Amino acid sequence: MTTHTAPEIKEMGCHDARTEVRAVVETACRLRSDQTRRFREDALLVTSELTSNAILHGGGLTRFNARIEDGSLLVQVSDRSMTAPHLVRHNPGLPGGFGWMITQRLASHVSVDIQPDGKTITAVLALP
């Protein structure tokens, strides 16, 4: 098993997280096929949704990690909130509300681990 891991960074923003995921995916997927490009865009979208939600709704991003393990990309995002994400009924008068649904649709598996100091969401995306 080959593992590629982005360095764990405690203080980062959405852009930094996307940069790390892009580097991990490009290291693992040397071929630049259409399938690989789509996977990379899906991975970046999941990363953006999870990190921006941690920043906007979770009291701040406290930990981020991305790695390739057993043929999948694992994206882990931690924040200070102990509230699990949930689907929100769309309100046409308000922006947003699609992040959790997008993450669940693009990832092959999503888990939420709630601890006394916050939560960690792990999204797993199978490599092409």
C-alpha cells in the first residue's frame, strides 16, 4: 500500500486545504485523463464544502488532513462544534444549504466523529 499524505496543518483556510488536496491527488493520479480531472474537481469541491462549513458554522477549522490510503482519498476536517451536519431544506430566498448534500453525493463514504472538543468529518473518495 502506498500512502501519500498532506502535511497536517492546524491553521489554514479553505484555499490552503484545496492546495493540499490538489497536491495529494496529483501525486497519486499521475495520469491526466478526463476521469482523473473529474475526480480532482470532486475532491476539491468536497474539501471546499467541508472546510468552509467548519469556518462558517463550526467555530473554525481546527485540523485538516488529506491522504491516499487503500486506493481512496481521505479528507479529514475538524472544527470546534459538537453538532453533526444535517441536510437543510432549500430556501429559494437564501443562498447556500447544499454543502452537506454535495459532500454525501460525491464521497463514497462520510463519517462524523464527535468528541468533547468538537468533531472530525472524514470524507472518502475512491480513486479512479
